[in-house]
Amino acid sequence: MTVLQRTASAVWNGTLKEGQGQISATSGVLSSTPYSFATRFENQPGTNPEELIAAAHAACYSMALTLTLNEKGYQPQQVETKAICTIESQDGGFKITKIHLETQGHVSGVDAETFNQIAREAEQICPVSNALRGSVAIELKASLK
């Protein structure tokens, strides 16, 4: 059995609206990356937790789709996935309610119906999908390039 752990951390300074934070990951890809109320709720430039969830989901799903295609005997040249993470105000707070995945594959020898079936299978094995499933609606749109 393989067990992996990945670590990230966040520091927040100040009040919610006027404060700011920094996100870091041990890999170094995030290193004191700034985020704030404005980057999260006011569309100011910078990152936010929902964008990071969307990035993680897009990356993980692309890998799961590639794996599933390989297992079915197809060799994808490219898989490109966009994830849209929706956060909504609910009951006096906020909740992530939906992730919409849009994926395109450049895969020789597969028809659109088969690709869509494989794409749905891949969503079921995607670790990030499985972590979110049950608390967040996951939508998938798959197409061939």
C-alpha cells in the first residue's frame, strides 16, 4: 500500500476584509503566494482557495482521464481540462456548491461516444472528485479535439 502526503500552509494577518494572507507548499510551486478577501470575493488579481481547488481538480482529472484512456488501449496526445469552482452565499455564509469540468482530448482512434464514456469513468476514479463528491455537485462536459 502506498501512502502519500502533500503539505501546504497558509498564514493570515489582520481582519477578514482588510487583512491578507500567504499560501505556501513544500514543493515550492507556491511560496508566500498572496491572497486576500478582494482576490476571493471581489475578483481582484491574485489567487484564492476556490481557484486552487479548481486547479487541483483540473490537474487530477486530466491525469485520471489519461490513465483510463491508456487502460482502454488508447494513447492520448493531449488532455486539456478546465475546472470552474462555484462558491455561493448560503445561510449567512459561503459554500462551494459545484465544480464544472470541461475536458477536451486529442486521442486517435476513439469516437466521441466512447470518449465520453471513458471520461465519465475517469471522473469516478479521480481522487479530487472523490474527495469532493457528496458535498459538491460535479458536472462534466467532454469532447474530442
